[in-house]
Amino acid sequence: MKIAETTGADLRCSDLAVLLARAQRRIERALAEAYADFDLTAEQWRILSVLLDEPGQTMTRLADGAALPAGTLTRHVDRLAERGLVLRKVHAEDKRRAVVALSPVGASVAREIRSRQSTEAVARVVDDLRTALDSRV
């Protein structure tokens, strides 16, 4: 995996929002190859990841968990459903709502990408972020 080298200095910043945004970009760059292998965007990966941790999410809860606006989430879920990675079902108690879960194929893809998160590049970003956050306390 070829990744532009970055250092812990990239995470030294006094603004927490900037610090987190930089860390997110570094992690997404480190995992870009895994996303590309499965023809996924970072946003689509976040959806799969949330569903891997907590299957059977309503769209509202999934949007919150994946940190996506509702309209964006709907477009991504539509694409993931078309590809057979997620299943959308009618909510058992409220027929106006939908529940989204991983399909067996989607669960397999999500587990594979999750296993790739233990790469050295991602581990460096996490360590840098921990150091930066610890120094703020």
C-alpha cells in the first residue's frame, strides 16, 4: 500500500475539529486501497462499518452513526442495496420506516475491510491522534 508519509506533527494543532478532520483524512487515505478493492467510497464504508457493529439500523440512527446527512445516506444506501451489500426492510413496528442491515455479502466485505484497518499506516494515525489528544488533557 503506497501512502504519502505524514508525521505526528501533522496532528499538532490547537483546534480539535481540525485535528480530527486531519486524522480522518489520513485514515481514509490509508484505507483508500481497501475501499477501491471493493468499489466503495469512504462514506459507504462508514455505513457498512456501523451496520457491522450494530445490525438492523433505522435510517435516522444510521445517518447519525455514519455521520452523514439523511439525503446523502439515502443515496448511498440505495447504491449499496443495488449492489447487494445491504438489505432494506420495513420496520416491524412502524411500517413508514425502513431498517437497514448488511447482507451476507456485505458482512463479508465489511469484515475484510475491518481486518485491513490494522495496517501500520492506520496504527500510526491512531497513535498520533492519541498522543495529540492526551497532550490536550
